[in-house]
Amino acid sequence: MTPALDPDPSPADRLRAAPQTTAALAVDRLRAYYMTHYFGVEREVRAVDDISLAVRRNEIYGLAGESSSGKTTFLKTVAAAVRPPLTVVGGSVRYGFLDRDIYALSRAELSAIRWRRLSYITQGSMNVLNPVRRVRQSFVDFAFRHMGLGRRAFFAAVEAHLARLHLAPNVLDAYPHELSGGMKQRVTIALATICRPEFIIADEPTTALDVVVQKDVLAMIRNAQREIGSSMLFVTHDMTVHANIADRLGVMYAGRLVEEASTAEMFAKPLHPYTAHLVASLPKIGDPTRKESLSGAPPNLADPPTGCRFHLRCPLAMDVCRAALPALTTTAPGRRVACYAASPLVTPSAAGGAKSLGAIQ
Amino acid sequence: MSGPLLEVERVTKSFAIGGLFGRGHFNAVDDISFTLQADRPEILAIIGESGSGKTTLARMILNTLQPTGGAIRFRGEAIDDVRGRRRRLDFIRQIQPILQNPYEAFNPLKRVDRYLYASAVRLAGARSQSARDEAVDAALQKVGLSLAEVKGRFPHELSGGQLQRTAIARALISSPALIVADEPVSMVDASLRMSIVNLFKRLHDELKVSILYITHDLATAYYISDRVIIMQKGKIVETGPAREVLTHPQHPYSILLKESVLSPDDVGRGRLTTAADDGATRQGAD
């Protein structure tokens, strides 16, 4: 095992090992396609298409976009939880706590960092709790091996952690069906943060919780993240949630990142027409004006349109949008956008959307 | 047709809780009354957090659960009198449900169109294949889809928004007078949410369907409903015209609900505090 995979660094060691300047996560030109080959028909679905982004230390990076825009696939790819037919075609994923690409790790090395240094709150994660065992057993299953403590010390640590998150220790003796949805979600957040991971990936953790519980759970996630000092990639389609939790925000459309900015700037002045629509269509109490929904459907990623992926639904579409895919371009410090109408700096992407079939096996 | 479409009168549902010893009762729905008029279709929102009895109420209106007390009448007829296949089908034709999670509403191993055809045959009386196709396609057109897009597809091949619209189309096949929509948008993502909500508004405006819109999302309830009922622990705590109640809630519970709504106007200002943890305030990224 390499020094970078030291299973139990103290927080101070972590700071020394990875200075503030390095990003907690740097994704460079990541491409991941679903490749299927049935009866001689090859099909590739470009769910993650040329995404580059960096998550700073101690930051919550929000990723927005509608369903089928590739958000979850992106998270799976970043977490190296890739299974066929999903295939990583190109690009790199580097974490601040690792000295090399996550895809360069062996299975054993990956399993050593999972949960310990990189945890993943999956979609519908309330269902990760074993329905026929008490919650206590779920903690043992997920974290016991990684904590490297004796049984008694382990449960003491678990209870201390629950107390920090304002959860009563008796949830450990409950069966999942005895807990409400919000409570289960809180338990899974406790599960995901028990090992004090440096990086947390959260996929729609509050979807389908009701308003009162949602606010509490979001506050709990933010407090846990601040307390541990970890960085977080937070995915949800709900822009109001992003407005309240994310420090910076990236918007995905049809497998590509189309805009990135700090959350405040994104809401104050969205540059991409898709983002502008997302922000403008949010219903608010006290605002009875009609909110238009976007016409059309997101493109089929197996056969994306030429040019900008959004041009078929875009009110500002020009000839150039139909011809060439715009590159995600930095237009101001901390702001990136991929839209010709938003800034004259935006130029066609070098990748150009050429089919990669045949080039790779 | 005049007179009330749906009358819910002092309806109570209690469930027994506890084991052999200390058996108790828990009122999931407690003494609820409201009326929907037949000549004036409206969108009535029932708002409350989980556990407030919204779904129990919906299931009683759909006649899949018997109330413990009180009466529910549909077009003047008590719904627990609906017996026999013909009357039951007739009842189902007029009240149609839309469920919360479109992924769970459809069997993942069966093609989606199977449900549409079954509804067309059983509820719309379409006999021939062409009549079935026509009934299904007409309903799908109303929700902005077409039979060609849906035919032969499995649930996993459609997006969440498409599935939910297919579920709505299925409900529309029998031209119902009342749609009971139980949290229809909570599993659908935000950009599609407005298309579903706008669709409900259009169904109400154009097809004159009454809609019982059960939700915990105050913002969309404000946006589409004419009237709201706010429920807490099985009881109605506040009711009235939607805009008025949601702008100036009176009951403490309604005020709490309104304050819990996250607003996009709070960007970076951070009102995210838990009840247990008031001291936490948002700090900047650096």
C-alpha cells in the first residue's frame, strides 16, 4: 500500500499532505459512455461527455440538471463505481487525497479508500439499510472494517458521532421500518460521515422528503460537512435546494456541463439559456405569474443532435448553434459557460461531437 | 349536472396500534369534511407533511380503504355502497388516481402500453385494436406524448417525466370527473415539475376535470390550486382560497410549513438551521 493510502491519517496530517491550493477533486475531460453490443448492433450512450471541473477543499459543489442529463452517471464515474455497459472512455479523476488517478488503483486499494476517505450517499439511499437487521448492524457492515477499532470502542465512536448529529443513540436498536423516511435519511448521512471521509458524494439525498424534514436534513448535511471539513459533490435537480446549500454550482445538460458559477452569481445572472430557464421557472409563494415549462424533451444521448445539445429547445438558437458544439469557456473569473449567445469568447469545442465509435473498442 | 361531485363528511380513519397489551388507536384522519362542486371544477390542494393523513384520505376517496366513521359521497351516492363489477367499474371510470412515484406505479417487467390498453378496454370500452389505439393515442396526445413514443417500451426506457405523463394519460383514458393525484411531482425533477403542474392546470381549464392535488410542496400548490386544505396529524388546521391562505397563513402549523419552504431568493444567505441546532450559521466557502 502506498503512503497516500494510509488508512488513518489525523486531520492535521491530511492538511499537511494536501495543501489548500490543490483541489479536493479535479476531473479532467472525463468521458463515460454506456456501450452496448446486442445482436451486432452497437450503441453508445454518451452520458458523460467531456466534463472538466474542480471541487475546492471544504466546498459544497452543487450539480444540477434534469433527469437523464447524466448527473448520476457522472457521480458513478467519479466514485469509480463503474460497471459495464458503462465504460470510461477518456479523461482523469484525481482526488486531493490520492497521488494518482482513481482509475489507476487496484481493487484492494479502491476498497481501502471507499467509505474511509470517499463516501457516497446514493439515490434512494434510505434503502441501503438492511431491512431485516437493526440499524446497529448496518453501521457494523459499512464502517466497522474501516474504523479499525474494537467492538466496544467502535460503538462508542458511533454513539458519539450520532450525538454530534443530534440523533438519539436508540436509533441503533431500531429496525429500518420503525423509522420515518426523514429519520432513515439522517441515519444514512450519519453512516456516510462516520469515518470522517475527505470527500462525500451525495446523489439526491433529500428528494421525496417533505418540506419540514428536507430543511432539517439539508442543515444536517451542511453541518456534518463543515464539522468534518470534507468536500462535497452534491447532486439534485431541485434548484431551490442548490440555492440553499451549494457554494458553487454546475449545470449539466445532455451529458455536458453547460455552465458553472458561484451559486449567488448563477441565480443573479444566469448566462446559459437553459440555466436561465431553470432559475426563472421556479414557483414561489407570492408569485402567481405563469411559469413556462420548456417544450420538447432532452435529446437522446445515443444519437445527440449536431451542434449545441440544447439548440432544439433553445429560444436563442442561431446558425452556429446548429453547426458546432460550443466549448465550456471561462468568461469571467470563476464563471464558465458553453453558449455562443452568452459571450463572444465562446468558441466551438475541439471535440466537435464526432462519433467515437470505431476509434475505441 | 349540478349538486356536489364529491362530499367528504366528518370522515375519520383510525388504525389500531400496539401489540396484545396496551392496544391503542391512532386517528390517521380525524373528522375531515369538504365538498367539491360538480358544476365548478376546481383544483383543491391538500397540504401536509408526511404522516399527516393525506394519503389515507386519498385512499378512502378512491374507495380502497374504508373509513371508520363519517361518509364519502360521490355524485350523491355513498361510495361504500358501490358494489358489484359494473358499478365498481363505473365508479373507477369517474375517479382516477395518479400515484407519487411513476417508477413504482408501473411494473418494471411489463411494457408500459399494456396498462394503457387495459384501461382502454376495461374503462373506455374499446373493443377493436384500432379503437384501443385511438383511445390510448388520444389520451397520450393530451399530455404531450404519442403512442409511437410509448408503444412497446418498458418503464426503464422512459424518463421520469415521460412515465408520470404516461400515468396521467392512463388516468385520462376513461374521461374521469375527478383525478386524485397523490404527490404527483415529488419524484419528478424540477424542470419537468412545471410541465406536469402546467398540465394539471390545462386539464382543469380545458377538460373541466376536478383535481385533488395532494402535496407537500407549497410553492406549486400556490401556483395551481384554487383552494387549499392544510392538514396536521389528521385534522384540518386551515382551509380557504389558495393564494390567501398561503400568503397569510393564520394557524401556527401553516406558518411553520411556510417558513420551512426553501426559497431561491435565499441564495447564500443561508437560513438552513435545524430545530435542534440553532447556532449553526452559514460560513463562506473561504
